[in-house]
Amino acid sequence: MKLTILGNNGPYPSAGGACSGYLLTEGDIKLLIDCGNGVLSNLQRFIRLEELTAVILTHLHSDHISDMMVLRYAVQVKRAKGLSDKVIKVFAPQEPAEEYSRLDIKEAFALNGITQESVLNLGKLKLTFKDMKHPVKCLAISIENGEKRFVFSGDTGWNENIISFGKDADLLMLDSGLLTRDKSTQDAPHLTARECGVIGKSANAKRLLLTHFWPEYKAGEILKEAAQEYEKVELTTLLCSYEV
């Protein structure tokens, strides 16, 4: 499996950056995980839109789904011009209901609801999910191919679920939206870099990747704080790929 970073900012992109979006490939299977602002443009550096197997949305906040409304235009226009007859499979939490209904565009997407009980089998890949702690319904994702396992937290505040869900992952990617100095409440909607390090170590992740960076932070600050807890940590780099 290979993971390519199409966007790693939140809740808005840095200059020249993009919000959350990740391409995971395994043979002919090509999964887009989240589709925030700027992701659609970066996706086309690596694959044609027609090659997408499915889109998996961790949750329905705009910095994770805004480019879905532009992807629908691409699909609709290609179909109207006879360039493609494909609609794209989309899997997403069904809450908030208003946001979920906006994705129900039948001439572009085949929309399917997912919960933490869902199990998806796409080619060799098995996908399972776990509820996280966020202001809206958000699901962590585990993707395994029988040999390796990738786990992504989506957006989440501190919770024990991600430790057990990410246990022994070959690659664990976590939302590192805060530095400790900016965590003003225990109910913060994002993990601090330090908390990411604690989770990586507690879960015994073979590799830890951090993502969802506040654009005003310096990368060195994020890495230093996380590495004080777990040395096997890296920051995602836009447009770079990582073997799982």
C-alpha cells in the first residue's frame, strides 16, 4: 500500500497548500480519503479521476469535503460529454444529515452511509472504522491488505479509542491540529502534537505520521513536541508518498 499526501492543513489551507486529502493505492484500487479544499487539483497529479475506486470521508466538515462539490461537476460534465459513464462510490457518516444529503447527487456519486460497525472490502483491502471525539460524527479508518495495516484518526480530540484501534499499526496517521500551549480545554476537538506522540508510543505504531496542521504553526515546533514522546514520528509532506 502507498499513501500520498494531497492536503495536510486544517481548518484552512496555507499559501500554496491544501486541506485534508490522502490517496491510498493498492494495485488497481485507488481510494481518496477526505477531499478538502485544493485536494482535487493535487489528486490529478497522480491519477485520472476515472481511476478512483471510491472516496472515503472521515467526517463532513468543510475542510474535509469542500472539493466534493467540485468533483461532482467533473463527473457530471464528463458523463454529459460521453467521456465517462462512471459514478464514484462515496462512503461517509450520515451526520450531520444536512451535509450528508448534499452529497446525494445520483448522477455523480453512489453514496453510502458508514458507521463504526461497517466493514468494506475493496479488492484486497479491508476497511473498518471507529468513532472518534469531534463536534460532528467522525470515524477513524483502518485499512489492511493482509500484510500491512494503515490507520488514520480523522479529526479527533483525546480519546482512548484511537490507541486500541491503532494498536501495532504499520503506519499510524494522526490529527495534530494543536500545540499543547493552545489547548484551552480538555474537550478540544483536535489532538496536540504531544498527545499524538503519546498515542503513537502507547499503540506501538511502527511509524507515526502527523497531519492536519494549523497553517500558522512552524513544522519544527510540531515535530519537536511529538518527538519528546515518541521518536518514530514524521510530519506529512504535501505531495509526498509513504509506503505502508
